[in-house]
Amino acid sequence: MPMTYEDVRAFALRLPGVEDSTAYGRPCLKAHGKILVRPHEDGESLVCLGVPFDERDMLVEAEPNIFHFTDHYRNYPIVLVRLAAAHPGTVRRLVLRQWRATAPKKVLKAWDEAHGEQA
């Protein structure tokens, strides 16, 4: 079953500090006041922040039907994910990683203790 932005939103809103917001006049999800993810203007992709350039290049090369970026994002650590083609677990991991990058240490510690994860 293809993943949608609403699926991403439902997952992300369960994370502490995530809320619906806007950025650049468009809907997005923010975590702790910082952009977490947002739908891309193409209507099919998710803008995922915090993806290092080398990883982004590897993802795009390995699965160009899922991962891509536009010239606009070339100089930013961002990858676009075609939600209909992406594995939900992959999308959730990208969202969770960016959430972890925005979360205060106290929130991360509580999350890790509650979910048996290590920082």
C-alpha cells in the first residue's frame, strides 16, 4: 500500500514536540520549532532534511525511482522521497533521524528510555 503525506504526518505527530506548521507558505511538520519534513510541490514527494550529501547520492543512485532531488536542493542536505514508491519503514527512519537531530537531549533521553533505544 503506497504511503501518503497523511501517513507520514500520523507517524510524526506521535513524536514529542512535533506539530503541524507552515514554512515558506506551505504546510510542513516542525519538531521543536524546526522543519522536520514537508510535502514537495510535485505532489508526490516528501522533502526530507538532514540527509548527508554522500548518503543522498548513494540513495539516488541505488533507487532513483524513490529518491531524487532538484537543482534547488543540490547544495542542501535534503533528499526528496517519492512516497508512493518508498518503503514506509525507510520513510519513518528518515523522519525519526531528523526528529532526533532537532530534539533536546532531555527529550531524547526520555524517548530512548521509553523505547529501549540508545543515543
